[in-house]
Amino acid sequence: MRTQRSELSEADFQAVSKLAYDEAGLVLPASKKAFVYSRLQKRLRHLKLGTFEDYCALLRQNDPDGEAERINLISALTTNVTQFFREAHHFELFGKEVLPGMVEAARKGDPVRIWSAGCSAGQEPFTIAAYCLKHAPQLATADFRVLASDIDPNVLHHGLAGVYPEDSLPDDRSDYFSDLIEATENPKDFRFKENVKKLIAFRKLNLLRDWPFSGRFDAIFCRNVAIYFDLPTQQGLFEKFGKQLKPKGWLFVGHSERVNLDTNKAFRSAGLTSYQRTE
Ligand SMILES: C[S@@+](CC[C@H](N)C(=O)[O-])C[C@H]1O[C@@H](n2cnc3c(N)ncnc32)[C@H](O)[C@@H]1O
């Protein structure tokens, strides 16, 4: 016997879209209805709810159950695709232009900070930390930290564990991390060693809410995150990043994202999807 599948009415789709936009800035046009349907079907099954109407009623509840499900909704609707050394051209510029300044700052005893904003399961901040340790080993004993943040608590525990499948390493860099990783109980996985893990602080953070820190960053990587926001939200976020960077600090965005330099005078273009504060 086939099970009855619940319909996602236009009103329920609109309610979910509005919530995703208000809570996380995610834009879900009508063309995304099938995507929303399939992602939320899993939530309905998990919660043993019969209809999207019931699900939307749960989302509206002003109690801990409703609040927990609003977090799960955002988690279900975000795209967490990521990989080690994604958009590797950023690391060429980073190595040539950014790292020397960081090393000099560390030599003087200044704090050196990088932010992976929208870090998903941690491959981006681990790539950053590993790259820094390999090319500037002196940072290991400096006041050097990587903040790795994401709105989705369900991805952050991967980063905290620092355990990844062997086959997630890019073919052309399969040995890159070899001195920074160790074996796990599962021969198909590896784990980053403590000296790398301790450099990265994983935190749950919604980029569209207040940021609970005052220190400024040498570089911010926010790649393939703003693409899910509308243009005013994207440009507002990039303006906020400008204020959160140290003078002459660096911003790296994803391949489909651009800082509008006509309106944002804080940055200059420094290469493909790479920006530097002008002052
Ligand atoms: C496609 S992944 C990008 C991961 C990594 N930066 C990369 O380029 O490989 C997008 C991440 O952005 C996060 N995200 C989406 N909206 C967010 C928001 N409002 N605040 C913080 N993170 C958000 C998602 O949870 C997801 O993990």
C-alpha cells in the first residue's frame, strides 16, 4: 500500500519561505518549492507529522518545541556542501599577500585572527589553519586563532570532532595534511591532530544577527554563503565585514558572489572574488 504524501499548499510554502528569510536571510522563490518539499518531507517523517499544515503549526508555536523546530527548519533548508581547498586560487593570494602580514603581526606579539563565516562541516577552517601551519609554522606558538561559525548546529559537531573521510581529500593534495592528521578507529577516516584543532573555535552564529565579539580580523572567508541571500542582504553583510576587519584586512567570497565596489568604498578588488580594505 502506498502512503499518502502531504501537499505543500501555497500558503504553507509562503509561511516557510518567510520564516527562512526572517530567521536566516535565505531566499526561497517559487522555483524552490520542490526543494523545500523534499527537505521538509524528511522533517515530517522524523516528527511523525501527517501534514505540512501540522508542521507549520509546530513552527508557529511560541514554546521550546517550536523554537527547536525553527532551528531544524533552517538546518534542513541550508546547503552545507563544502570541501577542503575549495576555490584554491584564494590560497595562492592568501599565501603571497596575507600571510606575510600575519607573520609580521605575530612576530610583534599582536593577535592574528581569521574568520571562516559560514564554515559548514569545517573543511574550510581546517584548510585555513593547516595552510597557515605549513607555510608559517611559527604561528603555532603565536596568538593565532581561526573563528569558524555557522548558523546550523548540525554541521558544527563535525568540525569540533575534526574527523573526515580519507576520500574527502582532493586528489591533487592527498598528502597535504599528512603531518597534521592521525588515524582513527575507522581506517576510512582521519582526524586532525590536537595542534590544529586547538587553533579553531567553532561557534553557532547567525550572520544576520548581532556578532558577539569586538576584536577585528586579519582576513574573513565568507564563501558560498551570501549566495543564498538577496542582494541588499549580501551587500549589507559585506559592509559589516568591512567594519570587522583590521585596516587593510582581507575578504574572500564565493565564486558567484561579488562586493559591489560602486557602493562599498571600504574595499578594493584584489583578484578574483578577493577584496582588501582600502584603509
Ligand atoms: C554552501 S556552505 C559553504 C561552506 C564553505 N564556506 C565553503 O565555501 O565551502 C553554506 C553555509 O552557510 C551557512 N549559512 C547559511 N545562512 C547562514 C546565516 N544566516 N548565518 C550563518 N551561516 C549561514 C549554512 O548553514 C552552510 O553551512
